Amino acid sequence: MIIVLKPGTKKEEYDHVIDRVKEYGFKPHPIVGEERTVIACVGDERDKTQLHQLESLDYVESVVPILKPFKLASKETKPRSVVKVGNIEIGNSQFVVMAGPCSVETKEQILLSAEQVKKAGAHILRGGAFKPRTSPYSFQGLEEEGLKYMAEAREKTGLPFVTEVIQPGDVALIEKYADMFQIGARNMQNFALLKEVGRAKKPVLLKRGMSSTYKELLMSAEYIMSQGNYNVVLCERGIRTFEDYTRNTFDLTAVPALKELSHLPVIVDPSHGTGVRSLIPPMAKAAIPVGADGLIIEVHPNPEKAFSDGAQSLTPDQFGALMNDLKRYAPLENKHL
Ligand code: PEP
Ligand code: MN
């Protein structure tokens, strides 16, 4: 249920509503807008009749149900949201580009990558220190050492960084270093992990599972938000289909569809979405007219020698050329880089 307060509601009146909501067994999630405050109340909907009584208060404009099962992520609670990563805003007029290697491999490799993507105009550095690999014999990541190198890269370039968390026990450690958590496709429904990042303070990049629907992705966002962390960015990264020319089938329909259903920013990952280097620039450019708020892309100083995902990593030169194209395309959708 959503309680809509009238403009000009006083602090004591707001507190009174919050107390009543808790007393009725619901968890209040205030959403403060420019004109008015609404309080999303989440709990067992069978007890919602009591919440309706609050409509009798002068300063309550209305008490209305949220029809979607993803309550806090739903567009019904808010028209749009902006998520801050360091000093970068995702969901506003900037088309935000996150770039860097699949994995943090050595200190030199991540420092050089950071410098190269920064020079090309990227806004956020990406790099995995904890890698969820299909084979237990593949490179698993440098773990905390990798986080330290990324922090050093941030110091040198000023780029905030996003990195993947693969288990709940690592959340506190990663939060000490990173500017944004990444929840990977394989962990989209790891509910213990979602709840743990939901209790953390840093923003979360939530990737769509490779066989998940839009609604399932939004229910996973809801898990994070239900714990109090509302700073979630959704990411389309391709799904499994019968097509085998590409690594995944990159579903750009997800962008406008998710934006119809939710207020959360949406970015895309054409690197994992296609898995084919030549297909990444055209699909990255296509993200702009469908309404994406940005993209995440793999770039490696020497893709041939990459420990993971070399075949889908752009060279720094290819990335530079793509950034120039994106700068020309963004104004068509009233965005800038
Ligand atoms: C990654 O970003 O390197 C990654 C493992 O992505 P995904 O979870 O989308 O496969
Ligand atoms: Mn990768």
C-alpha cells in the first residue's frame, strides 16, 4: 500500500503515520519527492484494511494499493530514480559508461586499464576481483588484493569502481573498497546475497539472470530494496536461447519494458550480451535510442592475454572509437556523455 501525504505535512504528522504503519505490522519505506512524500508500506497484504483507516487523517491524501508484486521497485511508487556512484549519477541526463577488464589480473593491468578507459571518457571502472567461473579450474580472481589495486586505480584516475560480490560473507570486505556492488547473472536469485547487499550502504548493479524474466529480475531488486538499500541499477546482459552464433541473446527490449514497470535506472552489457567483439559496438550504440541509462563494457589493454573473456573484450582503441560514436548519438535522446 502507498500512503500519499499532502504537501506541507509537518514532521510530527509524518512521524505519527510512520508509528501507525509499524503498529499495524507493516514496514514503512518513505519516498521523499520534490512535491510530496509518499510512504510505501510493505507487509502482509491481508492486514491492509487498518492502513485504509489512515485516510481519515487530514494530512493524508490517499491510501492506495500497489498492484505489482515488486512493490518498492514498481513505477507505481515513483516516476524515476537516480542512483549515485561516487559522484556519477545514473538515471539522469548523463549516459554513464562503465568500462574495464573482465578480471583484475595484476596491479599494472588494472592501473593501465583505468588510465586507458578514463582517457577515452569512461565514467566508472569495472573489474572482477571475485570471479564466478563456470570451471573451478579457471582463474578465480585476486580477491582482496584485486580490490586494493582497484582502489589504487581510483586514486590515480578519480574513477569510482564497480566489482562483483559472489557470496554474502564478502559483502563487508567489498564495501570497504568498492563504490558499487555487482551481482552477477549467476547470482541474481541468490536471495541470501541479495539481502546482504540490501543491508549495505553502497549501490548495487543487479544483472539479469540468463534464464530470468523481467519480473523475476524486479523481484530480485525488491529483495535488495526491502532491506533498505534503494540504490539499485538493473542490467540486461543477454539470455540463453537456441542461438549459438552469439554467447547469449542480447535482449534490448528489456530496457523499455523494465522502464515501463519500474523507476530504477537500466543499463546494458553488450559484452556478455553478445560475447562477440565485432557485435559489441553496434549493440552498445543501439542502447541509446531504446532508453538505456548507460552501459558496462569489457575493455582490456591486451585482450589476447586476458585471463577471462578476452574474445569479447574491446581493445583500448576500439573502445575509444566507440566512445566517439556514443558522444554523437547521445544528444539524439537528450543525453550526454
Ligand atoms: C562479468 O561482468 O564479468 C560477469 C561475470 O558478468 P555476468 O554475471 O553477466 O555473466
Ligand atoms: Mn566477463
